[in-house]
Amino acid sequence: MFVINCKNYEEISGDKIIKFVKTAEKISKKYKVKIAISPPQHLIGLVASSTIPIFAQHIDDSKIGSTTGFIIPELLKKSKVKGSLINHSEHRISSKEIERLILKLKELKMVSILCVKDVAEVKKYVKLNPDYIAIEPSELIGSGKAVSKEQPELISKAASIINNSKNKTKLLCGAGIVSGEDVAKAIELGSKGILVASGIIKAKDWNKIISEFAKALV
Ligand code: G3P
């Protein structure tokens, strides 16, 4: 799977998110590659009924009903959102919240993608059995220097911890990935997909770059 985190980039603001998601839908169908998108939180309802999975960028451990300004999975599910990133390095939360949110997504049959910064966190959180663990060294985020080339051992170590755990968690990796070659290298090292943002969102031709990434995953 390849997950595109749109963050709060201006390039996908307003109606532009619709065009972006439609481009990804077409490519996902053409190459039979699973592409998921995390739009900015306030735009999620605009694209949640797409044919490709839409994930939140963050969820809160807050209750249904009289709570204000929180994003909660129960309501996201009712809007057809399929899951969420948890603990992205730009939105870290406590381990207690991580535990509760993974559990909540499981109960709701929604997909959890837990972001971690290093191998120690892979070891710590694999026990919670999230659907995906995405390893991203924060210093490479947005740098254009791919984790798969700069820190290959990080991916192979994370892959071996997850494989040895024998649970169903799959590994994703991200940070600085900007080309099909970076994607292919990540897969070669044991990642089952990637988590990407600027390399796609800020590219001039979305169709071209998403296709390049998709082909590297086929
Ligand atoms: O969530 C994806 C992310 O943090 C990686 O960002 O811009 O380096 O692809 P980027």
C-alpha cells in the first residue's frame, strides 16, 4: 500500500483535493496498486466516499457526544473514512493515547497506521498489533533525502522486528521519498509500502509522479 499524507500543503487546499484524489483513484485502478490518501482534516468529508481508502491524519481519544473540536473515529467511520494515522511525528501523542486509539480503531474495524520515529518504538508498539507501523526518521521528513537510501538499516531492522513478532502488522516507511527508485529500494529492504507527502503533493505533475510511485510498487 502507498499512503499519501497531504498534511496542510497549500497545493491541495479547497477543491484541489478533489482533483488530487481523482488522479490517485485512476492510477490505483490502472496499476492495481492500493493507494490511500490522508487529506487535511477539514476537507475529509469532501473525498471520503472515494473508491480509494481515505484516512484521517490524526484522531483524538475523545468521546462521542458532548465534546468539542476533537476528531473521533466513531464519527469518521459514519462518513466512510477507513482509518487514521496515529502519532505522526508532526502530531505526537502519549503512549496511553496510542494504545487506546489502536484499540478503538480495531473495535470499529478501521485501519490503524501507527507512526514511529525509530527501532525502539517499533519494538515497543508492535505488541499493540496495529495494522501498519510506519517508520519515519523526523530529520529526513521533507528533505528530499530518502530514508531508504540514507538509513537503509532502519527499514531492515524494523522489518525483522515486525516479522519476528508474528502478528499481522505490516511495515511502511517514509521521509524524503521522492522517486520510484526510492520506493523500490524501500520495498527491497522489507517495507510493504510507503508513507509520503511532499515528494508527491509538491510535484508539478501529480499524474506522472503518482504513476512512477505506483509502478515501483507493482
Ligand atoms: O507522513 C509522511 C511524511 O511525514 C513524510 O514526509 O514530505 O518527507 O514525504 P515527506
